[in-house]
Amino acid sequence: MGREPMRGQTDAAEHDENLYPAARLDAAREAATRAGLDALLICPGADLRYLTGYAALPLERLTCLVLSAEREPFLVVPALEEPAAHASPAGALGIEIAAWDETEDPYALVAARLSDRIGSVGIDNHMWAEKVMAFRAALPGARQELAGGVLSELRIRKSPREAEALRQAGAAIDRVHARMSEWLRPGRTEREVARDIAEAIVAEGHVRADFVIVGSGPNGASPHHEVSDRVIEAGDPVVVDIGGTTRDGYCSDSTRTYAAGEPPEEFRRLYEVLLTAQRAQTEAVRPGITAERLDAVGREIIANGGYGKNFVHRTGHGIGLEGHEEPYIVAGNERPLEPGMAFSIEPGIYLPGRFGARIEDIVLCTEDGGERLNLTSRELAVLE
């Protein structure tokens, strides 16, 4: 599950250029044309990294990739960020990197390079409002639409290289879960345990920890609890949901539920229902099953076990360069799954004021089924 990744400066290390092929730029331009958009304007974030490999800093100064059908792509960057842009994978793509000085208007620069016939532009979904308004002023004749629908269709199916990056991310977070007995024990606070986990997330192969949820006892009944100063007590069930971002920019996310000593018998019964549901859902993954049907597979088992009202969130979310992206595994999403789609399977049962449990694996839809990318045991781990 996890929360949205923390925002901030991004890793500037070198990257495998095969992870960010130049063909994506042409694919994006063609997709935009099919969608009726004359240009795409992409600021720092997952879409820019997907298209160019550039993990640009999200600054008040404009950095923007401009894609249009009528001219070659170009990347507008502040002059002080030009060296970083050239050093990133974007520098190897052969696209023009147009630097602007502090006294220049970068929005006017973009407008001057686009055709007067531009009637519509796709704005990336996470562009800051002040930049959206500045582009509206610079391109008064252009209708603004969200670019997310165009780009998410490109990103939703992972390439073999992307799938391998997600496998590596999954293995890295598995190594952290495998060490949980080092930190999780009665007498320690959730915050103390979380601090150790965050350090291990980096030590085990991530460039940063994006989130750490340690929900002990009654706090485990809140799916997005994060951490507190509550002291873990003997027999407490503890929900541990953790994830980070790897050097390649791809995310991990996995939840396991532990017990700090022998848990209540009712919790064991609850956990067996949850484990049955999560296993059934991961085994049901295959091309053609709809997202809402996959959600229903686990939800029906949990409801039949007597806990239907206690499963309060969707089954899962897509994952890749963002921790949460398409496809969403939720009732009402009739989209059939396709090979290359990667997403979480994370049913949960939560009894307010008492305890909760969640089991989460990232699963890759393959040509003939599904591949779990998190392989630590899903059985209840009782840590003595």
C-alpha cells in the first residue's frame, strides 16, 4: 500500500540507457497525435524520467520536455541545470537541450518554438499550477488538456527491462523484511523500529526510503497509520508496509504482518482468512481477467469469512516509476489485465481499536499468468 512517495531531490547517478530507450519519444508523439493533441509539455516527475531518463529537480524554475508532431523534441532547462541534464540519460538521446538564463522568460521560449497552429497541448498531470497558468498565458490560443491519459497508456505495460528493474526492487525490499527480527520486539516504539527499517531500505539496495508504516496493536487497524511513539507490547500484531526507490528509479512496496510474541487466537483466525484471500488473488492473475474481478476474488473470500466490512480499501495499485500508478485493482475498473502490467495485491482486514493485518505482493502479469515479485513467506511470522 504505502503512501505517495516523498517529494524532494532525486538521484543524479548514471543509469542504464536501455531502461530509457529513445523510441519512447516517438511513441509519445504518435500517441499524442492520436489523442488529438498538438504538443506535450512534460515537467519534472515520473513522466519526464520515463521519456528521457532525466530525474530532474522539481524547481520553481522551468524544466520542460516539449514534444510536438511538427518539430524535433527539445528539453528546456535552467542554465544552472544544463550540466545535470547533459549528464543524465537525456544527454545521450540526441535531443536538443535548450538552456535559458535567469533574465529570460522560458514560457515565451517554448511558445516561440511551437507553431502558431498549436490548438491543444497536453500538460503533465503533476505540473505545478503556477506553471500551468504561465503556459496558458504564453499559449493563449491553445486548449490545455491532461497528458496523463496519453502517457499512462505507454507506461502501463512494462518492458522486459522494466520488469527486471521491478524484480530487483522487489528482491531489495524482501531483504529488509527478512531482517525484521533484528528490530521488531516488545519494549521498542514503532518510531524506533521504523528508523532501523528506513536505514535498512537504503542499505539493501534503494537510494531512498519512500515510506515506512509500523502499525502495532490497535494502530494496525489504520491502513495509513505510519508510525508513533507507541511501545510495542508482547503479543501485538504489527503491520509493516515499506517501500523505496531504486537507483533505476523503480519502486518497491511490500507488506507483511508480524506478531511480537504469541498473538490473540482471534487474530490468527482473521489472518488465515486474509492469507487465503491474498493467495487466491495472486493465483488468479492472468491476461484477460478484469481489475474489478481480481478485486472481487479476495473480497468475496474475506466477506465469506465474516470480515467483509473490515476490508476498507482497493486490492491494489500499479507500480513502476511511481509507487501508485495505473492499473488500479478496484471495483468499477473493467479494464482487462495485460502482459507487462505490474501492480500490488494487498487485501487487508482491520478491526478498529483492536488490530489489523495486510499482506502485499507486487505481481507482474505475464503471457500465461502472474509472477510474484515479493517472495518472503506470507505466513504469519511470530517473532520471539
